[in-house]
Amino acid sequence: MTTETLIWVAVVVVVVAAIAAIGYVVLQQQRRARLRDRFGPEYERMVSEHESRREAEQEMLAREQRFAELDIRPLDSDARDNYAKRWLEVQERFVDAPGFAVTEADQLVTSVMSDRGYPTNDFEEKVSTLSVGHSATLDRYRQAHEISGRAARKEASTEELRQAMVHYRALFEELLQNDSPHHTRHDPGGR
């Protein structure tokens, strides 16, 4: 091979490598943007809890994969009406027994989740699953759960209990809707 041919081969190799690197960076940025959109505030929370952004994003992708394998289903209209009625009863009980009402609200949210097909074994599993389709209300759910725990120990004020009810209601109303905002049965990318 001539020197000129070697130079052209080297230039082509460098150009192809540069295009591949640029393509990789663009794909990473698109994935990051999609995860930010899908997970909302949960994205930044997870990044701060993990050793690296890449590790956090891998966890989010794993959550999406687990979520895609679930059989999340809508509630029929009778079930939605029944749950809405039960919620009103819980709210009415808040006046006389706010701590008990908050505990009931937590149980009612868990019941709706279960009927929709969400796993409900423990709080962290619930949060992990909800983060995929209900990221907008996830922080509120965490706060409500934390207040509910303090209420069980009789360490929450009436105002905190009221706030827990508001937080639970936000997620409860989302769960009663027929569609999850970002749920697509077999597409973990949410497209």
C-alpha cells in the first residue's frame, strides 16, 4: 500500500470512529432525556442515591423492564365507583379519627394497586413499580407513607395527617383512572 492509501484508510477509520462516538453520545443523551421525562423527580432522587448516573439509569431501565412484564389492568366502572365511595367514607372518618383514616387511606391505595395488578408486597416494591407510571405523585406517596408510620406511633399532628390524606388522594385518583400516564404493556421505553 502506498502512503497516500494508508493516510486515506487512517482518515476513514478516524471519521468512522468519530461518527460512532458521536452516535453513542447522542443515544445516551436521548435515553437520559427519556428517563428524565418518564421518571420526573424520581430521576434526580435516584441519581443522588446511586454511586453514578449510569448505575441509577440502569436501575430505572430495570424498573421499566419489570413494569413491562406486569399485567396492569384498568378497573371496571363498578370497581371504580366502589373505590370512590370507599374513599368518601374514609374522608368522612377523618373528622373523628384522623390517624385511623390515614391508615385506611393507605390500605385503600394498596387495595386499588392490587386490583390493578401492581405488586404490593412491601413499600419499596410499590414505590419501584409506581415510579414507572406515576412519578408525578410518587414523592407525595412517600410523604403520606412516612406520616402514616408516625401516625401509627401517635407522633403526627392533625395537620400532618390532613396532608397525608391529600397526598394519598392524589395517587388514589391517578390509580382510579383507566390508563397509567406512561404505561405501555410491552414497551419499556414508553413509546
